[in-house]
Amino acid sequence: MRVVLQLRPAADMIAAAVDPTVRLAPSDVVSGDLSGFDLDHGYEPVAVPQRMGIDDSPAYSLEPQHASVVIRGEIGDDHDRVIAALLQSGAVTGVFADPAIQPVLTCGGSPAVGTWHDVESRLHVTDLAAAGLNGTGVALAIVDTGINAAQVDKVRGGNIGIDAKRSWNPQGVTGTAGQFPVDHGSMCAFDAMIAAPSATFLDIPVLRSTRQGGSTMDGMLSDALAAYAHLRTVLADQPQATRALVVSNSWGMFSPEWDYPVGQPGNYSDNPNHPFNVIVGSLESAGADILFAAGNCGRDCPDSRCNFPNKPITGANSHPDVLSIGGVDINDQRVGYSSQGPGRLADRKPDVCTYTHYLGSTVFGATDPDTGTSAACPTAAGLIAALRTKYSAAAVPPAKLRSIVQQTAKHHGTTDFDYDYGYGVAEAAGILGQLRQAGVRA
């Protein structure tokens, strides 16, 4: 089984892992006996902050006396005995699941409902642009299979801005930002550009990684963990007064078989203390807007990979500090595959819905729609990036913006929240109106 080990090495090693200018090998932070654990020597140690403070307003510390370091590898069939031995050795403070992560594709088959121009209209993109809200100066990270800029430009007729310097590849992944094969990530980039055509895109192809010794694409949660450590550096390098980073994640875990059981300390799906869930919260606390697809395990038309018998919005997709995005068509009707709540880390998931199942990027065929909460998530991320053009995280912290998105959503039915639509369909005009009414500016 693939796992990540949480270690507390010497303070100087933790400080080195935190410092983005220092390169460490896994062997540099390992002390003691790790018998039974097959270390991945190519995976650079990742510093994970300690979550501190109260639940409603946590703080995160990367100081050497608080932070830890994560490495990854594999444990064989005798993993219960090996884990017990590792934890008793004194070198290891935690053993956590490192599940496979995959794009949130759909069951497919039904034709597109409208086009991306209809989505432009429903997101009031013309009004946003007139207000100077087009994503200029905003970093928008697409954490996916990689972007093919030529495909996006061909369909849109414009130029996507890719920042190669701030983009990042997982260990073992070759390729250049913006030049990856046409795939799911190109769809996500296209959909994010609908509302934020002038955003600066960061290409983070975590889903292109392979297992140790493998040859097929098999993204692992540990790759996303390392990517978020990189994004932490991206955010820290921005001037605090104009800080703006939006992170779009159209992927998730589909099966409990890839995870430790709920209640086991190494579990990911329900465990706020899993290193990835911790680093997600810390990045949001530092000023990033993080969006995750709710998933395509809706009861009406679930993806064939869905193996959770209930509560399929799991792990970081259900994190209280992210926007979990469900899907509706351009008529504001929930699409049958959109996962329903409650979430596992936070009950009220999805947060809101945005548009999907429209003809857009044509990545999968000339008449094939951009589908799933995979499309809804970057569509929403583009809206957030557009708003961040003038409303920085310093002026409107991510938690405040999430609250505004929830409060102004177009409710479904008579209640303010339900597990199908969340708080409703995200309303660009309502969000902008509330920001203006509050009188906040970057």
C-alpha cells in the first residue's frame, strides 16, 4: 500500500525542508529503523505545518519546533505489523494513506446543454470586464493533467497566459508548462478562462505522475501535497497587500479501498489531521482561494468508479476551508452525476453549484461537452479569479469571500441550503454587489 510517513527530524532538517532554496533527499531526514517501508528516493521531503489555534480560526506554524516532514513509499501486505513497528521506533510520528487521485470525469452520453458563450452570459462576464474584473494579475493554478495552450487558444481565439516559472511538475513528470497533451487539464484551463481571460495560469500536472517503477499515469495524493508546498512558496512571494492565488482541483478519490478505514489514524477521507488536509487549510489561511470539484458520484448517474456507499464528498473535496463545487446546466438544473452531501470533513457540502455540461473546449471531441463537476470547478475558479483582480485576499480574506459566495447564491427551493445544490447557484452579480456594498477594494 502507498503511504506517507510523517517525521520529526532535527530542527535544522525541518528548517531546510521549509526553505524552498534548499534541496533535500529523503535519506537526509530519515533516522532510525524503517524496516518494511520501501522508501521512494525520488520524492523530495515536504514540510507540513502544525495546525494551531481554535477550530473556527486556526493558525498554522512552519517553525521548526512545530512543523513536520513527510516522505513517501510503500508498505507490503503485512502493513499492520510494519506500521506498529514504525510508530514504535520513535522516528515516525504518523503513517497516512497515499491514495490514487483521478480526474472527475462523467458517465457521459448526453449532449451539451448550451455553449460556453451561454456560460459567459450567466456569469455576467461583460459586466465583470466593464468593472475591470478579468483576472489580470491573478495567479490561477490548474492542478490537473497539464494544459495544452495551443488547444485552448485555438478554440477561444485568444492567448492563455502561462507562467512557466511558477508552474511545477511532480517528481518524474517531464514536459513544459502549457505544452502537455490535450486532456482533462486543457478543458479545466479553458473553462476557467470564461470569466478570467486575463488570469495568469500556473500549470500543475499532478495527475501525470506515475507510481514508483510504473509507466502509466497514476496521480497520488502525495504529489498534490508537494504541489501545495510549491504553491505556498508562490503565495509567500506575492506582495501581501495584493495577494491573489486561486487553486482549481477537478480530481478526487473514488474508493475507500485506496484509503485506510475511517477511524484509523492514517485515514484520509474523514481525517482533518491527514497531512494533505492540513496543508490545504494552511494554504487557505495564507490567502489562497481553493476550489474542489464535489465529484461525480450523484445518485442519479454516478461515475462507474464511485465505490463509497454514502457521503461521496470526501477528504479535501469536503474541506471546510475550500469551496466544494457541484454542477448545474445553463438552466440552473442540477446534473444527475453531481455528488450530493453531506461532506465528510464538513457537513454542508457542496458549497455552491456552477455551470457544466456545455460545449466549450472540445477537448474530447467536436460535439462533446465540458462535463462533470470537473468543468463546474474551474468555471467557478475563473469567477473567483476575476473578482480577485481588484479584491485581494488582504482586503477580502478567502473565508470572507466564501461566505459572500454562499450568501448571494441563487437558492434552490425554499431553504437556504440543501445537499443537492448547497447554498445554490453562484451569482456573479450578487457577489460583486455585496463586495461593492461593503466598500472593500484591493
